[in-house]
Amino acid sequence: MYKRAIVRIPPNPTNGQHNDIITTTEIIKQHNNLVSALTSINVYVTILPSNNDIPTSHFIENNVLFVNKRCILLNSFNPKENNREQFLEDYFCENFDVIGKIQLPAKVEGGDILKINDTFYIAIGGQTNEMGYLALKKIIENEGFNVKKIINNSSLYLKSQISYIGQNILLVSDEMSKAPEFSNYRKIILPKEERFAANTFVNGGFVFMPKSAQKSIQIVKRANFLVKEIEISEFIKQDKGLSSLVIFY
């Protein structure tokens, strides 16, 4: 179980990916509820301030990867976000042991990295390139972990399509279920209309899942997992999910 987490207050919202209206009061309420759910299982949560200049700054997972309680600074694929934000770089350099930085033209975002036991799966695709994969692989392997490459032909992050929930079981979209790298795992293939439920995390004995994914929640419960239902409708409008909002360490 992870006992510490970092989140970031959402900035003043813009419209979602499909021009859905996102309201400030609702997105803050949902973010606060996520923090409350984490503290309810005795996770100490550090809350960083928002940055209204970067509409996606609350998706903090994309910026940093923790390995052995030490961190690697990643960088954003979006050139409008000016590589790494200086505030975050300063924060992590001042408070943690930084063991590496991914520098342009190498590109890696945290949503493309899935850790299962002692192996990190890193997806090459729209958000992460081959140079980023190779640079991150070298750092992670130096820490004693295995690294495997995944080819991601979707515009979505790897972790928007697959999550590990324990007991050798993956929550996975139909498309990602066919990836040969995951052939040794049991799979719960989610309903197509609830594909967003593949983006989740496990902590404190609970699978944290989007409240609106009721079909998926019932499937996971029938597999004898405990579930915490979290309302994240405003974040789903931005094509993001639960794991993107939290860094555990």
C-alpha cells in the first residue's frame, strides 16, 4: 500500500476534448472527493497549487515517475506546455532525490507507463517516442527493474486502456487485450462504452473506479475485489481518468 500521494488542484477549466462544458465548482468538488477518499484509507496527500496557464496541469502523473522512492522527471508531449513546468521541476528537486530527467527531443509521459510488480511497461505512441523509451529504460534498469516496450497505436495513453488490479488480473479495453506482452495475465475486458474505466488504480485494498462505470464496477465486484466509486465525470470529459490525477510514492 502506498501511504503518500501528490495531487494538484485543477486550473480554471476549459471545455473538454469534445466541447463538453466543464464547470469550476464541479471539477473542484470531484477533485476534493478524490482526496477525501485517499485520506479515508490513511494516505497522506500533498496538494500542489494549480497553474491556470496549463489547462492540463492537474494531470500530474504525466510529469514524474517514482522508482524506489526516488523520482524521474518526465516531460510533456505538448509543446504548448513548454516541456517541463519549472514549478514542478523545482518542487521535486527540492523535496526528493531526482535520479534522472528526460530531455527533449526524448518524450515520455506518465500515462504511458504501467508498473506491474517488478516490470515497467512503457508504450511508444502519440505521447511517448522511441528516444524517450530508451532514455527511461536505462534509468529504470539501473534501479533493478525490468522494462518492456508496448506499441500503442491508439491516441489514448496506455493507462487509459489498461490497469493492473492484483491477483494477476488486468482491467483492459478490448483493443489492448490483444497485446501479446500481456498474454500471461488474466483479463477483465471492459464494456466498450465504459472503456474509460480501464484507467484506475489500487490502494489500501480497494480498486478505485469511476462511479459512472457501473457495469464495469459490478464485474470487478463479482471478481471479489473491493471497489471505491469516485465521481470523475468532469475529468472524463477531458479524456483522462483516475490514475492521471495522482502520483503515489
